[in-house]
Amino acid sequence: MTQNPPLTEGVYYILISLYEPRHGYGIIQLTEQITNGRVKLGAGTIYGAIKSLLDKGWIKPVDDDGRKKEYIITSLGKEILENEILRLKELYENGIRITGGDYNG
């Protein structure tokens, strides 16, 4: 597994949102929907992150048809995201194993 710094929650949701082509507002909407409103990404956050993710090669633009620009995750972005999911799974499993899952969450 490649070592990468942990993803921020915002970047994590942007990457999973882009398994299908989406524009910035679509990312915002999907993130709010799948987190039941807990995570609200602002336009500034989205567009700054999109620029950074484009520069890293984790996402790429989809052919522009004159409407809002859409993006999709790249193979490298999928690899980064899959590594993060494995890291989060390890955190979760270790937490359950050590605590016995004895919590009120």
C-alpha cells in the first residue's frame, strides 16, 4: 500500500463523488445527501480542492459541452482513495477490537 497523508474529509467526499462525472455544485449536493447534511462543502472549498486535485492528477475534466465543467476521478485518484478507505477501515477495526465496540454511537 502506497503511503499518502490522510485525506481531509472534504477531499475524501470530492473523490468519491467523482466516480461519476459531476460539476462542483453536484459534488456539494451529493456530499450533503450522503452525509445527511453533516458535511456541507462551500464553493470556495470545492473549487480550491478541484484545482489541487487536477494538479495532482487525481481528477480530470470531462469533455466540456459548454455547460458547467464536470470532472471525474482518474486511476491515480482511485488508487489514492482506495488506500484511504483501507486506512479508515484499519482505524475502525482497531477501535472496535480494542474497545470491544462498547460505545453508545
